[in-house]
Amino acid sequence: MPHKTFFAFILPSLIAMVLFIALPIVSVVVQSFYVEHSRVLVEVENCQPFGGCTKEVRVDSAATAALKKEQPLGQFNGFGTYLNRGHLAVAEIGQIISTSKGFGDAVARIYNLPFYKALAFTLVFCFVVTPLAMALGFAIALGVNALPKIVKGPTIFFSLLPMIITPLVGSLILFWMINPQGIIGATIQHIFNDPTLSLRASPALTWASLLFYGVWTNAPFSFVVFYAGLQTVPGDTLESAMIDGASRWERIRYVIIPHLAPLATFVALVQLMDNFRVFEPIVGFSAEANATSLSWLIYNDLSGDTQLFGSAGATSVLTIAGVIVLLMPVLVRTWREFNRKVI
């Protein structure tokens, strides 16, 4: 394809990427170096007719508004936001390491810091949900592919329901089900004969519920991709394996899995990125007390009465850096395989 034609094809996408991806990221990076202006306080004398005069400290609204108008981005803070207690907490970690009573005590105290608590759940969600969802989706694809044609359509439809439902609605549905009055919560109470048992009562059970929800909602995407890939497996190769006496498991292991390996890399990339931005389940489950994520920290900074744009920007930049680090091994492997094929 001539260069001019190729450029004409990709120009709309390039413009959209610059407007809706590149420029917002630059804006977030710039905003992360600023903090909100403090309110301008003035000391005024308040005199009562019979009570004398007292001095009070009040907010000077006019001066505060003028300051915000003069410096709309806020007060320059450099990397201070990145290093404060709400983010990397460099000073706090140094103090914890110097005063901790052991490795376990240091880990527990670091975990209590808001950023690292959110990072811990985010990483656990990524590395637990992604492989389990891929394995479940692959198993469903294998099962559906072996079904008679008459039942394949309805089975595919019901398998895709978790992906069709809006994530927030899906999390609310599961949240209602695990409530003590819900079908899952009431069943668990009946099995363990404990009317006070609640899945929301402990961090471990809350995490387990969120991870279960993550696998349930991510598996359909893996199923769709792997099922499409199964339609491209060479029939001659499978027939040759059957003639040679290969069992079903051996055909899956030595024929199907190698054939779908590139698709598995693609699925892993997409789901790692999605799972690193986990947010809806935490809001839907009202699980903030036991589980938070990096995306939830951004939402929390922007949803209060005072919107902390600098703090949200710093968390966003750290989240982007985390996604890049997380995907780097997969991207390097994909690049090496591509170069090997070219050579």
C-alpha cells in the first residue's frame, strides 16, 4: 500500500488517539505536579454589644477565589504528591523499616498504607482472576465446541450473559445474592448453621467474593476468543493425531493448545489491562472497608466535597506505570516471537 494511502486510512484513528488518549494523559501528568490551594484565612474581630470583642479566624472567600483564578492548576508541588503518605509514602516506609519488629510486622504496617493496600488487592485480582478466567473460558470453549449444533446456540448465549450484563449491574446482582437475605448468603448460613455468618464480615471472604465475581465476568471474553480459535484448528492434524492413537487430552495438549498460544497471549494482555483497572465490583459490593483498588483511589479523590485533582492525577500516573510494568514481559515475549518468525 502506498504511504499516502496508508496515512489517509490511519489519520482518523491517529487524530482520535491524540485527542482522547495522548492529550488527557499529558494533562493528568501535569496536574499530578500540583496540589489544591489552601483556603486563605483571615483573623477578624467580632464585637458583641454587651459581650466585648473576640478574635475569630475565617475563610476569605474572595481572596481564595482570586488565588484559584490566578493559578487554576493549583500550587506547584513537584513530586511531593507522589511521595506523600497517600501514595508511595517514602518517609513512612523508611520509618516502618527502621522500627519494625520483623518482616511480618513491616509488611502488615506497609499494607495499612492506603496506596499499598489498594495495590495489593489490585495485583491479587490480576494474577488470580486472569489465569482462572482464561482456564475457565478455554474449558467452556472446548465443551461447547463438542456439543451438537442444535444446542450450541443457546449454550453460547447463556455463556455470554456475564459479559453482556453491565459490570456494575452484575456486581450488584451478586452483592444481593451474597447478602444474608440473598440465596447464596442464606444457603451458607444454613450449611454452617450460623445465622450471623456474612461474606462481607471478613476481608478474606470479601476478597473471595470479588475474585469469584472477577472470574465469572472475565471468562466469557476468553470463551469467545478461544471458541473462535478452535474453528481454525486444522482438521487434518486432529485426524492424524486420532489415527496415531492420541487421546483427547493429548490432542488438546499437543495440537490445540500450541495452535491457540498466540490467542492466549492476546487474551492475557487484554484481561491484565482490564483487571488492573478493577473498580465496579468494589463499588457494587460496597467493599471499601475490606478491599480497595488503584482505580477506586482515583474515584475517591474525585468524588468528595473537595476534589483532589493532584492526588487523583498522581494515582493515575502510577496506575499507567503499573500497567506498563505488568504487560512488559508479555510484550517482550510477543516481540521476540515476531522477530523469530520474520527471520
